[in-house]
Amino acid sequence: MQNYNSANSDKMEVVMVYETKCATEVEDCVIAQIKKHRYKKRKDFYEVNVDIIKEIINSCDKMTLKYKKKIISKIYYYFTH
């Protein structure tokens, strides 16, 4: 986090760590949900309640994993039938 804080006037604080197998997909999903709350142009700074962010992260992760499982099962079906 030190790298992020060095050039920014708004100091960042880690309030949650979340592990997932689909980090890029979950990140894209979360950003799509909170995009309208961006408060600095061309920067990823958002004004959103932390509890809401946690809910969005959990929802995006579940949705992404569900989608991946569905796709994998369709591919498996395609190649085995």
C-alpha cells in the first residue's frame, strides 16, 4: 500500500482482504457496480460505505464462480457427447 500512498493526497487504509480464484473478474464486477461513486476523474477512488463494498465483493465472487462452473460444465458436456 505504500506505493499507492506515495503519490496520492488521499491516504489509503486496508480495511479488508478477500481471497478469490477470479480476482480480475471480481474486480471488474465490483468497479462496474461502484463506478458512479468515483470522486476523482481517471483515478480509482470511490466514496462508498465499506459494508456495501463487502456485500458487492461477495456477490460478484459468487456470481463469477457460478458463471465459470456453468461454462465449464457446458464445455465438458460438449466434448463428452
